[in-house]
Amino acid sequence: MARKQAIQALEQNAISCNDIKSDGRLTFPKSYGVYQILTTANAGKAFRYGNHPVRQSELQREFGDCRLVYLFLEREHAFRMQKILNKD
């Protein structure tokens, strides 16, 4: 139950893609995504995080496909969410 509560607490900080604007290769304001790797055969951890959308492009090149699960304005929120989702 604690895991579910931690996810729900972090979800309160998640934003929509409509809340940001493209600013060259990054976004304004700066945002951090949590991504799910869809082909996890050689990926190891199913969830990754990083600067949005740069990290998404990197993951797509490396693994073929991934999807944005959460978007945050705080790097720490994205980091914590991916740790919880990966059950670290």
C-alpha cells in the first residue's frame, strides 16, 4: 500500500504536455519525463527518466520505442517516480 500512496503523491506533481512549450531541443519550462521502455528484453529496467524530450529521443534510438508516462517540472520527482515504478 505504501508504494501506491507514494505513486499517488508524486502524481499530484505531474503536468501535462500542454503545460510546456518547445524551446529548441528542450522545453520551457524545463521538464523531466518518466518513460516506459516497451521492448524490455535487453533494456534492464522498464522505466527511465531524464530531460524531456531529449531523453525520449535517446531511448527511442537505443530501444526502438518508449512512451512518456509522467512529466514533471522537478527532476527529483521524475527520479523518485522511476525508482518506485522499477521497484528499486
